Amino acid sequence: MRSSKKAIPLAATVLVAGLMVFVFASGPVEAAPAVPAVSPAGTWSYGVVKTLSVAPTLASGDWYYEGNATFGYTVTVYENSTSASGIELTIFRTMGVSYNVEFCQSSCSHPTQWSNQSYRLWESTTSFTNLTTAGSVDENGTAVPAVAVVNSTAFLRANLTESSNTFLPTAGQKGPHLRYLGASLSGHSTVEFTPALGLFPDSLESGSTWNSSSDFSESGGAAYSYFYSVHAPAGGYVRGPVSGTVEISSNGSVSLQGEFAPGSTVSLGGESYPAIVLTLTGPFAVREGVIFVPDPVDLFGTSDQPWATNQTGTSTAQMATLDIQPGERGGGLFHLVASSWHVGTQAANAAQPSVMGSSSDGIAPAVASGSSVATETLQGVPETSSQSGQDQQCLIAGSGCPSLSSSGTTPHPWLSVLVIVGVVVVVGVLVALVAVSSRRRLPPPAYPNASLYPPGVAASTGPARAPATPTPPPPAEEDPLDHLW
């Protein structure tokens, strides 16, 4: 936002009551199972959240942008031995990206026109994966014993929120242009591998490479809902709420390539662990090496979503390394110690004509050609239960996030303020617009499990089998990796 002398009252966009309340179809969606009732053999958490400053950058023509961005993820693992060669992992994982940027014509210190834009995308998964140490991978033409995935079930929730507040006084459009997009998705999927899909050799050697392949069968479903609105001096446009379902059903083959490059290790808690690279070819996005998110419901992927033509921001996330503890050091169990991720996000300037326009089909911002807000490689580190809960609260609700990196840079005052749009019930016809101030904060939506740690979830009759063990205690505060050695 600009300074108070430039702030003007805004006419609110007409929205559905509750602003971010989405009701999902009950058909293909199942609730995530509860945490197992018996203590597993191991329980620990890791993750990282980082806030970056976006320096003034040329976007296109005489438009610049600046602001800040927050990236991160947090993971809690429950590991249980089910047999002499069987391992079961229950994983709770949250990943998120957000930014606040200002696009400015001429400069951001003395702009002639400007657009304040905010964006938040998060994904929360609960997964149950059965592994075996009796699998195999091909290493230099020889089949060797390996840790392999037998099956995996994932329950997923994801949410996208965007808003922008654009002023174009020199373009003869002196009133505010307000945009809002809210989208939510919830679903589940189960994938079975025949034979078990090899992940990495039981005995890891520095400099080694390997590969494996397997047939898979996948089933599941998801439900989504979104709402989009525009208000401009020439009029407004509202779309939604629009709801629908996604069927997840496929089978075929999948292949995996792995590498433990020389010197590729990570030091955590004073110990050094192999940092391996896994590349999967198949219709999934893989989280932590064992969570398989179907492409159609991966909001951090490249598949178009039903609301894609209304977006001005996009995000990507790709696992860089999987940090593991080999079985011989873990009492025969496979310990997923941590991971690192490449993350990035882009933004299209909402003041551009292609974004400002609207029609019955929404807008076409061509986000793929938008400006890069920030990219970063994040290395997860051991976390206590309270740290993991704080990270989850930051990524989902935007509260308790870390300050900017120690560069000494401070954001503009408006960067901590999100554009608010009015909340008005729509029943068949649009009711009158409600005046609000452009400097009010957009209230974060309420999420039932945002403050729970370990994450609390409802019971289910889903296809995955949870470990038959009681709620485990949280990791020891003084040494989150004590169980690993």
C-alpha cells in the first residue's frame, strides 16, 4: 500500500459469507486416519522455514517489484517395525509458500502507478507407507538388496489464497482494482507397487548409482472449491463458489534413479548422514521419498487446476536430497533423518492489461511468463514438537513466521498488511457493495488442525493400515536426533 495520504476508501468486492469457507463433496474424499495408539519404534520431527527479502527488481518495461517471501516445510515421522523385513512409516507433513510484493511503475519509492499483491499456498499431508528391506535395486548391472516401497496411502489438503489492490491513476482509472481468489482441495490416494519399488541399497557406498522399476496401481479421489472476484471502476465480476471432484485412477509402470554422490552428506546434531538424490519418472510428485501425491492434485506442480486462468501467482517445489540413516546404524530400521528442497514462486503483475481484464471465463494472466519473486534451497534440520507446531502455524495461517534474514533489510510498512475484501452473502443475486479501508488485513481462514501437534486428524476407514501402536510422546526437547544413534 502507499502512504496514508494516498490511501482512499475502497468499495469491497462481493464475496460469499465466510470468505474462505469451502464445502467439499463427500463422495471421493476420506478423512485422514487417527494417530496410532501404540508407541512406534521411533518418532522425530524436522523442517525449516525461511523469510527472504525481495530486492527492487525490473519486471518489464518501466515496472519494478519488491517485497518479501516465506518458504518452508515441517515433517513429523513415526517409524515402526512390522516384521523382520517390514517397516511402516506414518508421516505428517506441511509445506507452504507465501509472498507480499508491490509492483511499481517508474520506481517503488515514487511510483506513478502500483499494485500490492499477496499470495499464500500450503499443502498438508498425512501418509502411511509400508516398506521392506527385502527389496532390490540394480547397481552397476547387479541386483542388490534395498529398501523398497510396497504401498503408500496419502490424505491431502491444500489451499491457495491470492489478493491484489491495484491503482492506475495515470491510466485514467482512478478507482481501486481489487482481485481475490480462494481455492481449496481435499482428497486421498493409494498406490500399490509390484514388485516393491526399490529406493536405495541396504548398503550405501559413496559414489554409487542405482535404478529400479515397478508396475503400479493407483486409486483415490478429491474434491475442490474456489471463489474468484474482481472489482474495478468500470464494474465487477464474481465467479463461484465453484465446486467439483477429481477421480484418481491409473496404472502403468514407474522408474526410479538414485545417486549417492561423493561428499554428498549433511551434518545434523553433530552426526553426518548420506544425502542421496532420487528421481522418479511417473504420474506422481514424491514427498520425502515415500509420499506419492498424484499430479492432478499437486498444487506445487505443473498441472492446470480449474481456477488456473484466475491465478497471478505460481509455486514449485522439488525434493533436492533425501537424508537417511542406513539400517546398520539404526538397529535394522530405515530412518528418514531429513530432506532438502528446491522451492520457488512467480508473480504476474496484476496491473497489466491481460490480468486486469475479466470475462465469464475469468482472466488469462499467463503466469508462466511472470516475474520470479524468489527461489531457495532449504535444508531441513531437527525440530522439537513446539518448533514444528510453530512452523505449521506460520505456513498455514501466516502467524509466528521468522523475520527477514540477517541482511539488515526491513520491509515497507505495507508488506505486513494484506488487502481485505468485504464479506457479503450472495443468494441468487449480488447484494450491495460494502465500503472498507484498503489498509485492513485479510483475516486468515480458520483451519481445524492448524495448531495441533502432532497433527490431529479424524478417524477413517481408509485403505491404509495405521501402525498398531498408542500415541507416541513428542521428540525429546534436548536432543531431537537422540534416537538415531
